[in-house]
Amino acid sequence: MHENATPDLATTPPHERAAAAAADGPPALRFPFDATALTETPISTERLVLRPLEASDAPDVFEYQRIPDVLKYLPWPLRDRAEAYEHTAKRAAARVLADDGDFFVLAMTLPGTPSVDDSAADASAVAASAAAAVRDRVIGDMMVRVSSAKHAQLELGWVVHPDFQGKGYAREAAVAIRDFAFETLHPHRIQAFLDARNAASAALCERLGMRREATILEEQYNDGEWQDTALYGLLRREWAAARG
């Protein structure tokens, strides 16, 4: 079965689905999990290296965090440089998954592409890394968040700089994060919440084998308007079947 093929549970008889769910067993998240371990052993794909976001990645993150077309689909306000750097530092500090709402963020780095030249960066931040000038560029980031520890549900999220979209990087990173989540953290279910207008992310969810399960009407108020949210989900046994 192709990696993005998902069985249609809507047509599966209730008794069969109940039996399959029972065979999955009770929630078994492998918590607590500290993403700091991925600093020494990052996730490598064909073209990318995914490792924990660091405060020193702020210059690269700011390059996409300040773009209105990127913020259009994210619950992020437009921040100035100082605010954006502080935001990245807070996200980078989150590493341990144990309870609902916990999250970590992995930087999508592109080996061989240098980090942006940030002449406005704080001098102490630059001095903290002798290799700052030769760091690989962060072209986006991937998030894993605990939706429900009790029910073994994780949420995935992502953002990629527009200059690196349309090249398959997001899909490459998202497939790796999906597989890492199921293999290492052992959720019963992963899900993604999208701005319903975000066609690119919706297509990525479908490539990951996720189904669109709901459209939550006027769920958030951002940018002066009510916005719909699309919910996508994938069960562990579906992921396993697709891989098999």
C-alpha cells in the first residue's frame, strides 16, 4: 500500500472497527520524552536534518516569521525582530513531552545552505557560537504537541519558508516526523489542525495518509475575521497498515 493510502473507516462496519480498535490496546504513550536527545542524534532525511530548535536559530526563523503570507495561516501575530527572537527562544526551550499542551519544535535544516547573515543579531548570541557563520540554514520547523496524554493523541504542525516551498521539503520532513512519532512516542492517533483555507497544508496532510475528519466553523478569530479550522487525523493501525 502507498504511504499516503488510508483505509476508509467511514465504510468499515462498526463491529469490525471496534474489534480493530480493541486490538490496538489501551493508551501507551512513551512518556516522558525529552527532545534534547535529538540534538546528538537528529532525524536525517534524504536532504534535511531535523534537530531541536535553538534560540540561536532566531535569525533564520525571523526570515519566515515576518512574512504576511506565512502568518496568514498561523495563529502568530506580526512581531518585530526583538519580539520574534523572544518567541523563538520560548519555543526552543520547550523540549519535554509529559502532559497535555507540552510540545517540542524541530528545526528543518538544509545542509550546505548557510544561515542568513544577520547583522542585527545580538552580539552575545553570535559570540556564543564560533560556528555561527557556517550554520546550516533553518528553512522551517516541525512541531509535536500533546493533545491528550490520557488518550494517546499527538498533534503535528509545520511551517516552511516560501522560498523553499514546492520542492518537497515539507513532505520529506513531515513524513519523517510522522514516522518518528508513531515509532518512538507510540500515540494511538496523530492529528493536525489547519486554517481551512490552507490548501497546501491540507494536501500535505493527505499525502501523510491523514483524513479530513471535520471542518470547525468560525473556530478562531484572527486578522479581524472569524476563520474555519480543518481537522485531519490518522490512527496508528492505519499508519502501520500503509507501511506494511
